[in-house]
Amino acid sequence: YPIKELNRLEFVVGYENNKLSQLQAYAQIRKFWEIYASNRDSQGRVVFNNYDVSASWIRNDLNKGMFATSGNRQQLSGKVTVPGSDLQFYKVSFDDSHYYPLDNDHQWVVLGRFKAAYGNGYGQVNGYDQVLPFFENYYAGGTEWLRGFQSNTVGPKALYLYNYQGNDTITASSSSVGGNAMTVASLEFIVPTPFASETYRNQLRTSVFLDAGSVWDTTFNQNDFDVCSAGCDKYYDYSDPTKYRMSTGLSVQWLSPLGPLGISLAKAIKKQPGDKTEFFNFNIGRTF
């Protein structure tokens, strides 16, 4: 629904039916399986039926749809499941992008991007407070946010429960399980692509960037878990938003006949225990 020239609203109504099998569940979702144990079917799967409503406000003042060089764009989005759904939760996010040209030809441009997101459960079921389903968690790393880190690997790590010599203990892994809160930002300096002819200059974009961000779990409590016996270098307070990551590098994007292609060379300059990094990243279909 367009509102004047720059603003529009979007609405979505959805239905989901999920059937999940518990294999080797990690410790952070132990509560999730306890809450919804009564939803199991004859095959041992947990079954959920959810009805949700989503809404977004979008303001777009960019001068181009692809490879913008001036203007800004904001998007505020929210999603909530309807009361009575098996899973009752909500999610809200805000995205903001600004382009600042430094010359009349828009060959030198500063780009700033930011995103904040949060989700949680509401209401109760079987005497427990509802939680954000683990498969709705936020992740970072890869092409869009925090280049230099492997895709969807930034954030809390999976903890596994074991009984060792009669004592309950946990083992920390390097597998990311995401979190219910995220803040990420990127600062890019767009420059003329070296050696590009006038013919291809508008189809190529070269930039140097600095990415930073954090993914955390506001419901995580270290007191809920036992002593760590293995992989403890990857174990920290996953509810701490100050455990941020940072990377810097070079990005080249091309509007090819097959669609947008992007290559980035990045180095992680601020990591947390258990993070997986990558120097080279290639993507198709994404531009900034």
C-alpha cells in the first residue's frame, strides 16, 4: 500500500505447520522440548500449527534501485503469531541505509548501514513462559552482515549435556545456534573501480568496508548449566551483547547478465571464541 511518494506499507497473513524430530538436541533448547512435549505425535515428532501476521513500513529515497549513490532507505518490520497458535512469539526489526556522495559525479560515496532485531515469546503454555522458537533465531556472518565470518556462524554456540563419572557436565561446540537479539552495522567507502572502462563503470562497484555486530541470547543464563568439561574456550556468557565481532576488507560487485555477482576479501579483526572465519566470499543475487 503506497503512502505518498516515498512510503509504503506491507501486510502478510501466514499459516505454518511444522513437524520437528529431536535428534541430538543441544542444551539451550532443552527448555523448548520440555515446554512442548505434549505436542508430540505418534511418531515422536513435535507438531506445531501457527497463524501469524506481519507488517512493514518502508521509506525509500534512493536515487537508484541498483547501485544507489545517494539517498536513504528505512524499514521497520514486525511479525507476531496469533494468540491460540501453538507457538506464541513476536519479532521486530529495523533496517537503515544512507548513501553520501562526496563528488558531483557520485564516483566517491560513503555508505552506512545498520540493523537491529529482537524476538521473544509471549504468554504461557503448560505452566511455562513461551519462548522464541530456536528456528526463528537471528544469525550473522557471510555475504550481507559481518563479511569475513562464515555464513550464519556468529553468535552463541551449541552446548551439549553429558554425564561424566556421575556428574552432569557440558561440552561447548563451534556450531552456532543463533540468538534472539542482533545489532549489526557496516561502513563502506565506494570508489571508482580501477581499470574499468566507461562502458562497464556503471555495472561495477568497488568498496572498502568495516563491518561490526553482535548476536546474543537475552534468555541465556549461565547458572542454568553445569560445569564445562570440554571445548570451554568456546563457552562464554551468550547473553552479553558486548561480545561483538568486527571485520574489514574489499568488495567488488558486478551487475552481470546472470544477475548481481559479488566477491569480498575480508579479514576478521575482532573475534569471539569458536568463531569461524573466511577470507574469500562469493555471492549471487545480492547488492548493497
